[in-house]
Amino acid sequence: MASYKHFVIIGAQRSGSTMLYGILDQHPSIHMAKPVRPEPKYFLHQTGPYLDYKDKLFHPPMDAIWLGEKSTSYYETPYVAERIKNLMPDARIVFIMRNPVDRALSNYWFSKENGFETRTLEEVFLQPTNPILKAQKEVSVNPFDYLGRGSYSKYIQPYLDLFGPEQFLPLIFEEVVSDVKLLKVWDFLDIEPIEFVRQNEFKNGSQPLSMNEEVRLKLADHFAPLNQELSQTLHLDLSIWNS
């Protein structure tokens, strides 16, 4: 029986995890769980033996070395980190983060375009009003948690505590977009770099992130101390989020 290595992409909604999935799936040594949608969400609901996980999510070619999965719901579900660790203690965690201002606004438009959000930008971010809850298709996470998902340090800590820095790779979305080689990722997985095509270009929907500068400034003020905490936790230069 072939022995595989595993990694899991962790990222909040609208942080570029699907784009990253598409890039990594092009590497001949990597086999990603299919399909990309609907996401597997295995660790939300199941804690079966390893073979159950592998056989349900993967049908890898013989030359695959790494099996990868991404489910955005894992990001904000505290018990998932422990379930991954218990099943695959040597797994690697790839944690992708986006400028939380842009992420929050993209999340807002995503919720609006999918029929969850009825409020205006101003009603959400400037003079907050409660969302109108309607009968909707089932979702695994709160479609209105635009601010909470930007508290990256809070969601990173369980993975850092359980897997340690050697098995944890933090990625900044804006750097991934501009990096034509992604050497940091290939080094982390100890595989040869490849030329890749961005098949899953990141989209914000049909709306601009924000036409309201007041909204952007308020969000920037809100996230500034959280970004500073994140920078100190991971020893990361986050100046790209200020440009």
C-alpha cells in the first residue's frame, strides 16, 4: 500500500484558498481532494480511521507524494485542528490570509450575491444593524461574520499549538498573487518547483470591494491592532496590507 504525506489548506472565506488549491493541484507530486466544490468538510462531521479519510477523498495516481485538502469551514471550527492532528500527526498546515479589509468586503459581496445579505455596506459597517435571517440553503459557517474572520491570530493558534512551526506555513494572499514561482510552498513540501497556470483566478464577484472610503477607513482602524498582533505572533512583515 502506498504511503502518502498530507497537507491541509486552511483559510477564511474569500482569502484565496481556491486559487491556491488550483495551483497546487497542477504539481505532479500533489493530488488534491476532488471535487473542489462542494468541499469535503470531512473533519467537521467524521473522525473515522485513516483509510476511511483517504478512500473517501482521494484516488491518487501512483506517483503522488502529497495528498491535499481544503475546506474553508475548518478555519473557524476549533475542534478541527485536533481531529486532523489525531488522524494525521505529521500533516502539514498551509494557512492563507488576505488583507482583512479586502477579505471582509469581499465576504460581504459574496453573501449579498448568494442571497444571504440584504443590508447596505453602511448598514453593515458604519451603523450596524442586525441581519435579516431568512430561510436559506444550509451553510456550515455564519455568512455575516465579516469582522470576526479577520482575527487571524485567534484561528491560527490551535494549529500552531498542535503542529508547531515546522509543520505550519503562513501565506499572505497578496504575495501569492504576485509570486510567479511560489518557492516558499515548494520548499515547505520539499518538492521540485514547477511552472503553473493560475486556473482559478481569484474573483471578488461583480462588485468592487468598496466604493465607500469611510467604510474602508473604519475597517482599517478595526483591524490595525489585530494585524499587529498577527505580525508579532508569526514574525511576518504585513506592510503589503498597507499599500
